[in-house]
Amino acid sequence: MAFHADTIEFKTSGEVDIRDITNEVVGIVRDSGLSNGIACVFTPSSTSAITTLEYEPGLVKDLPDALERLFPKRARYEHEMRWHDGNGHSHVRASLMSPSLSIPFVEGSPVLGTWQQIVFVELDNKARSRKLLVHLVGE
């Protein structure tokens, strides 16, 4: 077994900025020299998430709308009572999504469904600089 690590860095525009990072992950896997294994994409943040979806305009609009219905910004959050930073809903949303995603790769390419892209979701209420970790284990 071998290990390879890389990062993906970018600035976000704030809530809810959804970024397709598929090409970056594909490039990291391809350039790693590994053929078969598992890639883990991780965001070291309590106000962002990594997931998959069909990255098209309808779903890019639907996801923030769904998050607002499930976890409204204007609801009462104890985090707000303590810190007054306006992002209690961001933390709750992130905790119910996921900070990481594991993707198998075969013959140097991530295995994804036809309409499946890897996405980063900014959930914080302001723009951020993000650095994602991409770790590969394989052969």
C-alpha cells in the first residue's frame, strides 16, 4: 500500500457557495501514480461540507433552498446566543452533511456515477479561504 496527499485551495463567496471539485480530485488521483485505491476528500471546517450531486443549475439552486427549509437562518440557535456571529445554522447544516467523502479509484480514475460530481458546499455566512485535504491510499 502506498499513500499520497495533496490539497485543493480556493476562496468562497459565502453561503451557500457550491463548488464542483471533481476535476481537481480526478487530477490529483491521476497524478498520484496510484492505480487502485480509495481517495478521501476532507474539509477541516465546522461550517462546510463535501458531498456528491449532479452539478447542474437546478440542483445548485435546490440544495440551498432545501437547507433553508430544514435549517432556517432565522431560527433560534444556542450558538447565536453564545457567539453572536450569525452562523448557528451553518454549524447545524454542516454537522448533518459531512466533512469528508471517500471515493474508490480504479485504473487511476475515481469511480463516479454518470451524473455524479464531487462538490464542496460553503455553509458559513461569509466568504472564506478553504484548503481541502485529499488523501489517497492504494497501489
